[in-house]
Amino acid sequence: MIRIRHIHDPELKAKVIAALAERRGMSPAMIPEWFELDDADYVDLLNDIRDEEEGRDIEQPDSRM
């Protein structure tokens, strides 16, 4: 588990909060610092951020399914 407050890089923290807020359909200001993510959710958010930065199509079907 990781809490938002434990992300020390301010740029990464802002990106994670923005991605989480987008997933939940809410404003980034509504995500509290104490919010906890399990490891799998955190990795999924990091992958979404990377894909967006690299311009990958996020809506591609997952080949693992």
C-alpha cells in the first residue's frame, strides 16, 4: 500500500492525483493526501501516466485477456 502523502516527487504526486481523479470522475482537489492505493492500482496509474506521456493509445485492448 502507498499513501499519496508518501510520494515525495511533487510532479509525480500531481500526476498520480490527476490520473486517480480522472479514473474516479472527480476533481483532483477532492483526492486527500491520506488516500491509499494498493500496489496494483498504483502500478496501473503509473502505466496510464506513462502511456499518456508517450502518446500511446490507452484504449487498446489488453492482450492478456
